[in-house]
Amino acid sequence: MDNILITGATGQLGTELRKLLDSKGISYAATNSKILDITDGQKVNDYFQMNKPDVVFHCAAYTAVDAAEEEPGKTTDENVNVVGTQNVARAAESVGATFVYISTDYVFDGKNPETYKEMDKQNPQSEYGRTKSLGEKAVRETMSKYYIIRTSWVFGKYGKNFVYTMLNLAKTHDVITVVDDQVGRPTWTKTLADFMLYAVENKVPYGVYNLSNDNQASWFEFATEILKETATEVKPVTSAEYPQKATRPAHSVLSIEKTKATGFKIPTWQEALKQMLAVIDK
């Protein structure tokens, strides 16, 4: 690859992707909101015309799911996830770049008792899901060469996520409660970053792919595995007992068969979690 750009490069996934590229000796340009405001179309276009990236890993996103519910249609997530994505996609298309966009299981309503395939009908139930769905639409309608990689329940070494939340709670609580009626697939940022690079390097056919770690779990089961080496007891509760502003998909297990068919090897979430826990300072 010649000229790579990572947006959102200091976030949880962006940092993981930078570490991966560094380990392989692959050079790249990295931006965040302070370096490049993706909601400013002119600045984005000027940046692309000057730097002409060949590959854009678009990791920038607004992911404060509950905060997004406070002012639907007017919040930062609308500007970043929709307007910002449209700006970056248009600029990427103008220089002929390949575009890699990260989406979410929140584009689905969570009512499918089976698995969600890539082209299943979207029906987001939250503001965050709505804006990410519109971001997908912007990419499909703007880009000639793109990968939309839809993921779920992201955790990793860098940034805030469920694993750290559970580990921190375990330091001060003998018992914690976690919902057991929401089911999905946890996704390690390293697995996600690996597939992003794999798709581009191996010229995987363009289109939409689901990527999470193998096996499924409830949040309760995920938390139990995270804390199994601690003295903290994890107890299950229902979503009704733990109300949140944003509606979470109750059953958003993504089908990863299409991604597996590319030859990419996907570890189970249990294997991924074990590897992550081995390298973090707990």
C-alpha cells in the first residue's frame, strides 16, 4: 500500500490500527478531530487534495450511545457520523481512494432470533444506530471502492470499554449485576484491525462485511468470563432492571460466514479476551 490515512486515529480502534501498522513497518498519516475536523467539508477536501491518500481507514465516529438520545438529529453524532462520513467519503472518491468504514450492529433492531447477514434489512432503534446507518448509506452512494465493516461489542487494550468497566468495578464491589437478556458477539479491536488491513492487502471483493469474534454471549456471560479470576460475583438482571436512554438491540448476533469465506481466521471472543487480558495492566 502506498498512502494510508487513518481518521479517528487516537480512539480505541484507531490506536489499535496504528499499533498494527507500526508492527508491520507500514507508514500512514493519522488524524483526529484536532488535526482534521471531518465535519468541515472544505477542510476535508483540501486535506485530501493535498495528501491524496490511496486508502482511508475511517475510524472517526461519535459512539456515546446514550448521550446521542438527548437531542436526536441535533447532536454531535449527527455531525460526525453522517455529515463527517459524507465529507470524508466524497473527498476519498475524488482522489480514487479505497474507503474502509466501520459500522455497528445497532443498525439492526435486535429482533432476529438467528444471525444478521450483511444485507438484512436495517431498522435502527436508537439515534446512534440511525446515524451509523445513514453513514453506511453515504458510503454506498458515494464510493466506488469501499468496505463497510459492521461490528459489535467492541473491546480492546486502548480506550474505555466494557472489559475495563468490569475490571474497575471488581476492585470496589464484591457483587455486580449485568444484563443477561441482550445477546451478541464481542469484538476485540485487534481482530477488527487485522481484518481491516487483511481486506485491503488481499483485495477482498468490495462490499459489506460483518466482523466480530466467533461465538456469542450475553453481557452477563461476557462479564463472568472477564471476572472469573477475581473474587467478585456477577449476578444477572434484565434490561428492564437496568434502564438506559438508548435502546440496545436485544439479539444482534452478526453472521460472520461471509468474512470467514475470505480466508480470514477469526478467533473466539474467549480466546481474544484471554489474549487482551494477558497484555493489559489490571
